[in-house]
Amino acid sequence: MIRIYTIPQCGYCTELKTLLTDEAISFVELNVLLPENNVEYDKITEITKSDDVPIIKVDKHLLIPNISFKTINEAVDLIKKFLSGE
């Protein structure tokens, strides 16, 4: 399962969602500004020490902007790699 932690005005988040949709890769989006997502997002930011978005969770793997990937295309490539089991 892919979970993407986003904020509505984030252009990178929008680009990521578009690319994943174009690749027919399903995901769950969690708007980190909504109160119902606060606890989960707080746990993620505590682990990653980053509040940048989009943070991507692919099964047990966390992909963090500027740490795990530099571009949204790199993020999509990493997601595909994890989904393929490489």
C-alpha cells in the first residue's frame, strides 16, 4: 500500500499524484492539515525528522523529500522499485 502525506497547495504533491495516476499506481492521500491525520503524520515526522511533503510510505519504507529523492520522477522510480520487489 502506498500512502502519500500531502498539503493541498503543494505543487510537488500534485505532480506526484498525477504521475502515479498516469502510471496506474494506486495510493491513499493523507492531507496533513486535517485533524484526523495529525497523529499519524506526527509519528512519521518524529521518525523522519522532516516535515517536508510529499512524504511517501510504501509498505514499511519511508521516502523523504531531499533525503530519499531529489525529484518527483526519482520518487516515482523508487515507488516502482519497491512495488516490484527489487
